[in-house]
Amino acid sequence: MISEKMKYFVQNNSALRVMFEEGARLRAKYGADKVYDFSLGNPNVPAPEEVKQAIIDVVNEEDPVVLHGYMNNAGFEDVRQTIAESLNRRFGTAFQFRNLIMTVGAASGLNVILKTILNPGEEVIVFAPYFLEYGSYINNFDGKLVEVPPDTATFQPNLEEFEKRITANTKAVIVNTPHNPTGVVYSEETIKRLAAILEAKQKEFGSVIYLISDEPYRELVYDGVKVPFLTKYYANTVVAYSYSKSLSLPGERIGYLVIPDEADGSEEMITAAGIANRITGSVNAPSLQQKVIARCVDARSDIAYYDRNRTTLYEGLKKCGLECIKPQGAFYLFVKSPVPDEKRFCEAAQKHNILIVPGSSFACPGYVRLSYCVAYETIVNALPVFGELMKEFR
């Protein structure tokens, strides 16, 4: 018999993964060129050449005993120092290796920091729409998810509703910018207002509230948009980062946590997070990938590829009569469904071999998410099919 917790997860298996598996079935049946799969954020841009070369060089040049052996649960010190110095150059911070913990991607990093700070029953606030796995991560440690309803006019955080939901039992707030599923980048004004609310609430309740910034899309931005680095605006910020998107390495599972010295109880948190990395089952981040990242820490994927996809899909869907905010970052469009029940729209799309994800999978019904990290030809070929689909809803 499986556990009661797992029964819930089995019954509510990720719609994204279900769509991904459905895409494989349809491609086998109709051919890849006849299936338009916009379901999963699986980067189509190859990893930069520097990554390939770094893998070769690391394997050829590093001491194999060190490369494939255990290290501090927080990761290799030289790797952490290299990343810290890169962050310092880019964002004017002053991190040292001790402020970083190498993790098995951002998902593992989020679990590590929640394991570190969260007591059973304590609340973690999230802004809808949001990556629904946040609820699973919070549930892993018997925390309580508190949801802020969306501002569908801008998809910036709804700060008026946010302020109402902060209580003496609030332990953390999770933000994600650039944002999945909307592609919105939270403005500096938004971040300053959010930080001011948190500062005031900490004083009101005499408590510590941590801001957890989930940042796998930080480098994927367009039109010169700047992404504020949140530790500069609020002392009790922890950053979770992944190279899955910036270097097109989702299967390699490599990322890190940043715990600044300014965070309340930082020294104890850093120690506890290193232990949490071990006892949540990761032990340490993959040693090979740590060393690879150190050699190509400032490499980036081809943003121009995503930008062309973004513009083509956005403009094409608007011509078909669909509404959405043009994304500033990441590689998603969050599109208003032509009917209130967006699942009905997704089902109709699937009959045309178009795979899109319902907004209810992100706690925001009435919308659908399209991931445009696909082949450009997929977008071009899909647009006439979207036109046919929309005829059913006019």
C-alpha cells in the first residue's frame, strides 16, 4: 500500500507530464511534423559549445578520484567561489563560497531551503498563477500553502491581496521572475513594494519571513528588460537557481542556493541547508556537473532563437483572435482561453494535435500555457492549425 500523501499525488499527476507523454504517443501515430507540442518547458536550443568542451576538458584534466568522489555536502569550494564571483561581478553583491550550496537543480534547492526553515503548519505564500509543484514541495515538510489570487491585467504580484494574507504564522514567500507560466518579469517597483510589505509585517508580528526567489529563467529576457536581483532589496532573501534553462541542461539537474550573510540566522541556515542537502537524499550535487559549470559559468544559450519564436507565436496567435500579454522573459505564453472552461479549449486543441496546458494546472483557470522552446518550424506550421481551431469558438 502506498502512503496517503502519495495517493493524492498519484490522483493529481502533473498535467504537464501527462501532456508530454501524450505528445510522444501522437508523434508515433501521426509523425513528428503533424504534432504541435507546446506542453513542456524542455529547451530546444542546444547547450552552448562551451559546455560540451568543458565536459571533455573536465573528464580529461581533473583528478578522477576527486572528480568522482565525495565532497562537502554543499559542493566543491572552488566551484562555489567561482559562481559567487560571477554573481558579484554581475549584480554588485559580495558573496563568498560559504554563501552558496550546490543543489540538484532549483527544485532540489527549494526542497532544501524549505526543509531548512519550515516547521509543520507554518505558512508559505505563493502568487497565482504559479508552478504547481510548489504545493508539493511545501507539503513535503507539512507546511501550509497560502495562495494569492492573480492580477490578470498585468500578472504582476497582487500586492494588496498579498498583504492581507500575511500572518504571524507566515514563514516564507516564494516568487518566480521571469515567471512561469506568464513570462512576466517583476518590475523593480513591484519588488520594492513587496519588500516594504514584508519588512512592515516582520515588525508587526516580531517574526522572520524569508523571501525565496526561484530563478531558473533569470537569463532568458528580451527587449533589454532587467531582472532585479532580490537579495539587494530584502535582507531575508534566499535565491534558488538552476542551469536547466540558461544552459539548456534540464536533465543534468545542477543548480545552487544563495543564502546571504544578511539573512536572519544565516550562519545556522547555511550549516542546516548543507545537512538538508544530504538528508533529503541528494547527498551532494553531481560532481561532474559542478566542475563543468565552473568552467563555463558565464556561458548562455541563444536567446535570439527564443526571441524569434516568442514574436512569431505571439503575433500569430493574436491574428487568430487569442489574447495574451507579450512575455518579457522565460519561454512561455499565457493565453486567455476563448471560453471560460479552458480545459474544453485544450481538449479541442488536442483533436488538432495541438498540445497546450490548462491554466488550472497553475491555479489560474481560464487561461492556457504554451511553451515556445520548440523548433521554429513547429510554430510556423501550427499557426494555420490554430486558425482552424479558433473557427470552432467564433
